[in-house]
Amino acid sequence: MSPCCCLALLALVSLTLAANPGVKVILTEKAIEYGKQIGMATLLKKLKTIHIPDMAGTQDLSPIGSVKYSLTEMNIVNLGLPQSDLTLVPGTGIRLSITNAFINLHGNWRVQYLSFIHDSGSFDLELSGLTITDSFAIQNDETGRPTVRSLSCEANVASASIEFHGGASWLYNLFSSFIDTALRGALQNQICPLLADSINDMNQQLKSLNILTKVDNYAEIDNAMVTSPSISKSSIDLGLKGEFYNIGKHQEPPFYPGPFSMPPLVNNMIYIGVSEFTANSAGFVYNNAGALSLRVTDEMIPQQSPIRLNTKAFGVFIPEIAKRFPDLMVELLVKTDKMPTISFQADNVTVQASSTMTAYAVQTNGTLSPLFILNMEGSVSARLKVTGAKLSGSTTLNKFEVALGTSYVGPFQVQSFENILIIALKAFVIPKINTRLEMGFPLPAIGKMELLNTNLQVLKDCMVIGTDVRFPS
Ligand SMILES: *[C@@H]1O[C@H](CO)[C@@H](O)[C@H](O)[C@H]1NC(C)=O
Ligand SMILES: *[C@@H]1O[C@H](CO)[C@@H](O)[C@H](O)[C@H]1NC(C)=O
């Protein structure tokens, strides 16, 4: 096998491996029903724009012979779509069926016959029992966005009735069936192209969807579809990549999305399942960006704390510090030394992080002299919930262990530090995080979309956010 072939094969294998989605989106029947309401309103508007061009021609009507006619200024005066159904076709897409629709039309007529007789008036045409059926396939395009394609469209008018005003009534009978057929055809032929137009509009909007969404100054999230939508009797399931990347620098993490399944869910319109992969790709990105670091100075320690960040306080545990760096402030630099790992369990999100804490004495000229480096292993669990359109929660400390990495001030017992750090974490840090978490974070929304009845469940392997949406009209 040539090296080129090998590479292609490798690329193929890695593509297949990466094909599991990181995020799953499920649109339930409730979403389809809401989509139908919006779709029908749009279609109604569109149908009202139907323009029927003037018609003119010559028709042989016995016994008077050739009649020149024209139909002008035809306008739709009323239009209704009282019955419509949008149903899912497993494996394919969506089927729209509209029945008992009606269109009322008003126009003017004019005839000329026996070469010198003119007659004119107006007419009202009612088309009723209009049925429209259209099947759509929902697929993903080459950019990972959804697209909708019409598979078959049919429009049929069951009956038409026409009423003439003005002119000689004996003409009406001769003429009505002709007008009826001509206009019925003209209207029927416009409905499917109009639907195709609406589908085009929708695809244009889908094409402008952001696949890469900026999260903050460090990260963006890639939400391209990685599989074709799967359509069952009761839902449309989308598989999105759901991967965090450093902005402008797309490096793959050393792990892949695994398969995960979502429980049967029906109460909300939309369910978004976020995998551990997605959460961990965020950990990978923020760690790479150096965003998971914190400089702790004395000003950040609460006033009432008896422990201060200075060499005097540290000297109690390590006399060498007080001796070599008398009366100086101490600064701590905490940073993750590898990416944190996040795991989901029923009602419990656990973050396990390994980090280092370097303590510095701050010289009067500003120079930082390193004192020691501690290696810390910790695990924090969070219970998350959504109230209103806000994500909130609370955390508890599960585990915290400290070991001495390097000392620049001779050997010392780490144990005493561990206890102080745990006290500090429990007394200041965790409550502070909890206060912030309780205030909540607003959930992102798309454009003018409002989120309603939003809820969150943490399950084994994934976190599921359920929500209804509304587009204010
Ligand atoms: C959450 O899960 C972690 C890891 O499995 C466990 O150590 C912790 O006790 C759990 N917390 C709760 C509140 O269940
Ligand atoms: C700052 O002060 C320390 C201690 O007095 C000294 O060792 C260091 O060289 C000084 N640094 C600068 C840049 O002046």
C-alpha cells in the first residue's frame, strides 16, 4: 500500500472514531407542533402574496362564435388554512398535509363578440376543498448545518364556484366553466413553487447559523452536525460535534466522544444532552489557554481571617521563611498542571483537578522569591439546577490532598498546611463559589428566542437540559 493510501485510511479511521456526537439535540412532537404553528402563519402570509396575472384570449362559444375575453385585476380577498398536519416520517423527514383550505378571489371580466358587442363586469371566485401535501427530507449539508429539501409536492382544488356581477347573464353560463378551469389551474400551479420558496428562505436562514460560537476570550464551541438527523415517529434527533476549541487554534484533545444515550423525554420541546466529552473538551481548552490559574494576594483574604498572607504567618510553620524573608507579604499562584476531568453521575457533577500552588515572598522592590511549590489534588462535586432561564447550583468539597513538590526553604511538614488550606477552602472559597452559583448564570439564547420551562438533569454520562422555546411575534 502506498504511504498516501495509508494516510487516507488513517484519516478515515480517525473520522469514524470521531463520529460520536458530543451534544445531542432532540426535537419532540411538542416542538414539531410549535413549528407547525409558526410554519402555517408563514405559509398563510406567503399564499396571500399569490399574484394572478391578467388573462386574455379567444374562446369559441356556440352559438355566437368567437368571443374575445380578458380577466383583469384579480386579487385574493380571503384565504384560510383551517386544517393542517405536520407529521414525522421515520427515516425520511416531515410530511405536511393541509386540507379544506379555501381561497376567495375577486376580479374583473370583459368580453367582445360578434365583433362589435362589448360587455363587462366583475366576478367572485371561491376555490374550496384545497389540499396541499408536501414531503420534506431533513439532512445535513457539507458544512454541518441542517437543510430541508422538498421531495414531492401536490396541490389540488376540489371545487370552484364563480359568481358574476354585471353584464348579460346569459353569458355567464357559457363562460363559467372556462374561467373556473383556467383560474383553478393558475392558482394550483403557484402553490408548490411558493412552498419551495419558503423552504429556500428557511435554508438561507439555516445556512447563516453559527457553527462556531464564541464562548469567551479563550474558547469557542463547534456545533456542526456530525451525523444526518435521525427521524423517528416522535422526534428528530440531531448529533452535534459539541467540542470546545481554543479560539483560532483547533487542537484535538487526547480523548474521543464515547456513545451516550438519552432517556425517553417528552414534556419539553427541546432536549439538549451534553456529554462528558464536551465538558472535558472545555477543561482541555481552558487548561491549554492557561486560564485555570489564580493569583492569590492578601487583599483577597477576608478581613476577619486570622491567617494573613505574610512571611510572619508562614514562619510559624516554616521558621526558615520568617528568618530569610522578614516582614514581607506572600503571594500564591495556583494553577492546574493538567486538564481537570469532569464526570457526570446521577444528580452530581464532579470535577477532579490536579494543580500546583507556588508561594512567593514579595520583595520590597517587587521581585517574587519562590518559597515552595505544593502539589494539590482535589475533587469538588456540584449539584446544578436551572431556575427560570438561569443555571445555578452549589458545590461541596469531596477530597483535598497536598504533597510537597519543591522547597526553597528547607524541608518541612506539609500536613499542617493541608489542614489550613482545607479550612480556608471550606470557610472562604466554597461559600464564595456557592454564593456566586446561587446567583446563577443566564443561559444562552438564540436571537429573540425565549426559553420557557427550562430544567436540567444530571444523569450518568450526560447532562440534559430540557426547554420550551417561544419566538415573540
Ligand atoms: C458525587 O460523585 C463523587 C464521585 O463519584 C462522589 O465522591 C461524591 O460523594 C458524590 N457527591 C454526592 C453529593 O453524591
Ligand atoms: C530586589 O531585591 C532583592 C532582595 O533585596 C534582590 O536580591 C534583587 O536583586 C532585587 N531585584 C532588583 C531587580 O532590583
